[in-house]
Amino acid sequence: MMRNVTLFVYLLSLGFVFGHVSYTIPEEMAKGSLIGNIARDLGLQMKRLTSGKARLFTRDSDDCVELSRERGVLLVKKRIDREALCKKATPCALHFQIILENPIEFYNVAVQIEDINDNAPTFEKTELEFKISESTNIGATFALKRAADPDVGINDLKSYTLNPTDNFALKLNSNPDGIKNVEMVLQKLLDREKQDQMNLVLTAIDGGEPQMSGTMLIAIRILDANDNAPVFSQKIYKASVSENSPAGTIVAAVIASDADDGSNSKIKYSISNTLDGVGKMFEVNTENGEVKLIGNIDYEEYRNYEIDLLATDEGGLTGSCKLIVDVQDTNDNNPEIRIMSQSSVISEDSTLRTVVIVMSIDDKDSGQNGETKCFINDDVPFSLTSSNNNFYSLVTDSELDRERHSEYIITVICNDEGVPSLSSSVTLSLKISDVNDNSPVFERSSYEAHIVENNKPGLSIFSITATDADWNQNARVSYILEDSSVNGVPVSSYVSVSADSGIIHAVRSFDYEQIKEFQFRVKAQDGGSPPLSSNVTVNILIQDQNDNPPQVLYPVQTSGSLLAEMVPRSADVGYLVTKVVAVDVDSGQNAWLSYKLQKVTDRALFEVGLQNGEIRTIRQVTDKDAVKQKLTVIVEDNGQPSRSATVIVNVAVADSFPEVMSEFSDFVHDKEYNDNLTFYLVLALAVVSFLFITCLVVIISVKIYRLRQSRTLYHSSLPVIPYYPPRYSDTLGTGTLPHVYNYQVSRSTDSRMSDIKIGRADSQNVLMMDPGSTGTMQRIQSEKSILDEPDSPLEQKPPNNDWRFTQGQRPGPSGPHMPYGTHIRWTPKNGTRATGGPEVAMGTGPWPQPPTEAEQLQALMAAANEVSEATATLGPGTMGLSTRYSPQFTLQHVPDYRQNVYIPGSTATLTSNPQQQQATAQQATQQALPPPQASAQAEPPKAAQTPASKKKSTKKEKK
């Protein structure tokens, strides 16, 4: 199989490639047969055919060729019959286009179909009958039916043969169009007497390989002599007819004549070449030779017809002629619009001259009727450009904006040049895809919102809204709170913004008095890539609530001093006593203040200004008016509900300052005294109850201890020597009490404001009962812990080895102890406080030699005497200070040593007889103890009384 390939490539300015390739193949190839390697011939890569979605586009509905993208070849889709496709037309070719996308390219392809000898010549009739007169002259011709062969070229009909050839010979006549007419020529006279009928076989042979032929039987009946054949006036007739002419239209009329007379001169007309489709389109009137139209003639199918006409007389003689009918074109076909490639969606940022649609326009009419012009509607940003062969491209000619037009409806209209003009149109829908080219836009340039203070955290304040003209994800708006600070605090601790809805929530509770307004910025960002954003300023105004009471600035209220306004007794009506000054940190009507008198000593004497707070007299001051006037002024704001504050104004109605001081000094003290009286009474009751319970527990404990000691001494076989703690050693020969508890109380002028101090002779520490002091209580706790320790010298210990020594011989201090002194002084605050006497150092000495029995007896007698005196001197009880300062001092219970002391191994008994003890004590003192040293204790100085203090004490005694 041979293929001829011709390739022409043209680069056009429309943004796509146009090329032409031609192939030649024989007809009747099997399905799937290879036509040609289109990829190689066009210079295309295999992947380009696949990525470009290569496909075939043909104007005919009958597709005979298919494209294999994977192989890049053209294949036969179905059997191709050249005769059915092109009939007798030569050359016969299939024309189609190959379309590629991204970018758009197309190529013209022509496949020439070569004819093969697949059809034998055929006759219209298998048998033909002639009636020939015997008088027919030699050389008479008889027209025979021509055979038809659908093949063309060398495969077409080439020759005829006639058998037998005894009387007739075959003659071929060539027409100007190359078609041969077959005639049978009488070359030998007929003799009806010999043979009245004969049969001849006409064979038609084509030029193909192998040769094919067709036959027709010619039956000849010999008649009597009719020696003149019909003769047409013209050998060739020409006529024209317009396409779409109605059936019955007379195309032409032919005339033939016969010189014979009678029945031999009657002529009948007929069409001989009915096999070519002429018989379906035309017919001839057998009587008059008129040729008329019987079918629907179409210029696009046949542009001319050749009709072979015969004229036959009664004798069977015939004459022939040719009628050529030209079909005239009329504008009966609308332009056909075919979309070759179309993009249904185009991006709005496409560049100018971007090809959107490629289409082909075809009009089957010819000449001016087949010329077309196309245009589109004017309200679209596109234009239509034309190329050769009636191909059009729709391209962009201006910028696209999806936000203005998201879709375009484009109508393409094509008109031909015929009269009347025919047109066709097609409507195309083209959508514009979105590009993120629009930022979110807020409804306002700035926002302002109000919120009442003391709001709940999480309260929704208001919402902001931004819109984006883009579509879908590009139009999705998110709200973001921009980083900033308000008074050094991040704004995110004040408010939060919902990312989806734009609702602004309060993060904290606002206070109008701390912050009245603040600003922040919110950013709206879309979901495009890259995202676009815009921001807006939001101003939040805090609205005031009446949540603060008025504050009095004047007069100043103090707890430790008294401030009084003086009004002379000569004051007239309207005298300005003072002015109450108050402020309210709220704003607006919440800060409008009004002043009223709530309590007043004499309501008929004073009034207060409702708006200005000025206190004025409303009548003349008289001598009967009290010196001390107490006014309670209430200050109210105008809020809902209103809040108030009170202030006490002390007014002194007097003409001299000393008179005012004498009256108001007691007023201050009485006020303080009455305020604290209830508290001190409750405190004193609690202290007394605690001391009572403590003493009761101590007494029971001592009783049990003494009972156990007595039993132990009674049953013991060892000498029982009473033991006296160091602090119970004899002092000044008065007994076992180690110290003298001395309480000296001196009071100053203002006893209520005084402090208390307890001084010890053995320590420099001072017990200060000042309410503002903190060291005093710590000292009390430390001393209490010392008394509570089990090893404390205040507790009784077992006897030791120095029981035989006298007081003077025992280790420790050699003289009398410095007595305890507790000093209570009432002094003004920040005054001087008395301190205790110097502490006496405790000395120690060497231990002497073991005593004799006489010394032991002497020590026992002295000890018994000391026990008796100590027991008589001390009694159970408690010592307390003023209940106002709550000091608690509990005297430890001293064991009773007045019982008899038995000396094991001796008949002597130590008794507690006072006379005997006195004598024994004197003797023991003279022998064992050195003379006592005088211990002078400094007595705190007494404060001198002033006239004011005397006056106050006198008044208090009266009360």
C-alpha cells in the first residue's frame, strides 16, 4: 500500500498553529488499518497529543477515520467505499481537522481515496429487444444501452464486445465529455426469410486488474422494411434549472423527426441513462419530448445533469441526443457554526487577546451565497477575529472583572451574502473565575460603641462587618484584633473579637473612673492566597454608673482630734458657718450632689444649701443657744439609685477660744469613752473568767501535789529536807517570798490616752501597754514561756546538797534580792515612760566543806521558820491590771510548808509556832546571814497636775 504525504505548516497571528497534511489510501481498507503517522508527519510529540487532548473534527457526520493518541497515528475507523462517498467525482478525499488544546492548535488533514476495481460494469436491463426491418441498409446503426461502472480511472468501463458478429458490428462513439456511446452497426443485410430473429450478447469490460465485465442479451426481431430512423434536431441540448424547483417543472423539450410515413413515422421519446440517477430526477414525455423535473433537485449534490434521450419510431429505428442540464444555485442554506474548541471558564486576570473559543463557519451555497460574515454582541469585552477558510476566534479585547460580571452570554451571528440573506447564531455561556483582587471593606470608616461600666466579662458589646467583593474562599472574611496597648496593658485583655462573626466581647469588667474610653484596630482578612486585608478603628466609650458614693473633702473627719467651727453669738441671719465640700468620682448626673441636714442639735438655728453645701444661720444667735452644736450633713448624688455620705460638723457658739476648748475637751473624751466602753466591758469579762478557771485548776493541782508529797515524806526512811527554790530564799528576814511586788500608779491629765509599763528589777525589758506597740506582747509571751518551762527556777526542784548551809553560806547572791516593781503610769501618747530599777547580778561562790550535825540542825530550824513566814505572808489569788489593756499576771501558788517537819533518827520535831519560829529565826539570822543591804528602788516620778486635769477629774468624779 502506498501513501503520499504532503505537509504544509503556517504560523498564524491568532495564537494557534495551522498546518496541512495529505494522505492517499485505497478504498475498502479493513477497519483499524494504518493511514499515517500523524505525530511524526506534523512533528508533534506523543505527550503533546495526550496533554493537548488531540481529537478529530470533521464537518461530515460520517466519521471514517479515527486518531490514536497513544500511537500518534490515523486509523481506518470503518470500511471506506469510494463510490458511496464520492460517486463519480474525482479526486475523492476526506477532509478533517486535528484540534489540540492548551495552547489551541489545529491542522487540516486530507485523505485521498484511490479507487480499486471492486465493481463490475452493469447494464440497466439484462435484456434488450430490437425490431429491425429487413430493408435496413448496411451501415444502419442501432443504439445500445450503455453499461455503467461506478469505478473511476483505469477501473472504469473500457470496452464492449458483441457476439456473434455475423450481421452486426459494434461501434463506439466518444463524446466531448469522454463518455462513449455504444452502437450496433448492420454490416450485412438481413434476410427475414433466413432468420427472422437473432440473439446477440453485448459484453462491457472495465480496465481494472483483474478485469470485470457485465453482459446484456440483445434480442433482434426482423421486421418488414422501415428504412428511416428518427433524427433529432440537435445532437446536444442544453438547459438550466434552479435548485429547489418544484416537481413538474419543464426543463427542456427535444424534437426528433422520421421521414417514413405511416406508423413507421411515429416516434416515442425515452431516457436511456437512467442508471446514473437521472431517471429519479427527470422524465421525458414520450409523445412530445418534453423533459420535466420529478425530484427535488439540489445544487449542493449535483451541479449539472447529462440526460441521454432516444427517439424510436414504429419500425424500431432510433435516434439519440444529449441534454445537459445545469443546476443554478439559490441561497437556500444557512451558515453552519461549529465550535471546534471552547473554554467554558476563563480567569478574570487573563491577558488581552487570549483565545477563548475557536469555531468554523460553513455555507454550502456557492458564490456570493456562500460568503459569510460573523459578529458578536457589543456589550461584552470580547472580539471576533477571522482567518482563512472561514475560521473564527473569540478573543478578549479588554480587562475582565468578575465582581462586575461573573458570566457573559455571548451570541455569535453569521450572515451570508445571498439575497435574501440567511443567518445563523449560537449562544455561548462563559463564566469568569475569581481572583483574589479585592480587599475586605468595612461598612464604616470607623466604629464607636458604648458600654456601661461594671459589665460582666464576656459581654457582647457590638459587631463589625466587612464584605469582600470576591467569591467563595476569596470572600471569606476573618476578623483579627491587632496588637496594641491601652495604658500599657495589651488591648487583648480588654476586648476580644470573634474571628467568624466580628462580634466584639468585653474580656474584663470596665470601670469608668479608671478608663473612660480606649481605641483599638480590627483587621479583616480574606481567605485568598495571598490574603488581602483592611483595618478599621474602633472607639469604645465607657458609660458611667452610679457606683461611687460622694466623698467629703471638708471638713476632714479624724478620730484623734476635734475640728469645730466657731460662730460668734453676735452672728446675724445668713451667717456663713462653713461649707461642706464633697466630690463624686462619677460623672454626669451621677456626680450632681445635694446637701441636707440629717441630724442637728438645733434645727431652727442652721440650714445647709441644697446645691452648694454652705451651712448658714437661719436666725439670730442668742445666749440661750448651747455652745456645742453637732450637725450631721448627708451628701447625696443624683444617680439611680442614689448614694450618699454623711459628715459631722461641730459648731461652737462662743465668742472666745478658751470657752470653746473647755467645752469641747470633755466632748471628745466622752465620745471616745462611750465608743469603747462596750468593747472593754466584754473584754474584761472574758479575762476575769479565764483567770478564775486558771486559778481553780492551779489550786486543785497544788492540793493534789501536796497530798502526794505528804504521803511520800511520811513513808520515806530518808531524811526529809524541804527544798526551797532560789527565788524563795529569805529576803530581809521576812520569809520565803523572794521579791516585793510593788504597784505604783500615777495618772496624767489625759488618763484615757495613757499607756502602761511593767518594769522588773532584774531586767531592762519594759512591758508597754501602748496599743500601737508590738514589742510589748512579744515580751509578755517570752516571759510566759519562761514561767511555763519545766526547768524554770520558779518550779520546785528536789533537795540538793546545799541544804545544810545557812543563807549566807549558800551559793548565789550574798544579799537580799532586788524586789520586783510593776509601775503603771498614764501618760499622753508619745510621752516618756518610766523604766525599772537596775538589775541585781546573781553571784556564785565556792562550795564549803560538808557541815556538821549541829549545822544541819540549825539549818533545819531556820528553814522551818521561813516556811511559816512565807505561808502566812502569801495567799492564793491573782493580780491583774486594767481590763482595758488586758494584761494578765497570775501569781504562782506557793506550797504550804507549815506542816510539821520530822527528822529521821531524832525525837525533835519542827513546828510552826509563831513565837518559837520568831525566836529561832532571829537566832538563825544572826548566826547564818550577814546583815541585809539596803536595796533602794527608784520610784517613778509623779506627773504634776494641771488646772485642766484638775477640772476634768472633778467633772468625772461628779459623773
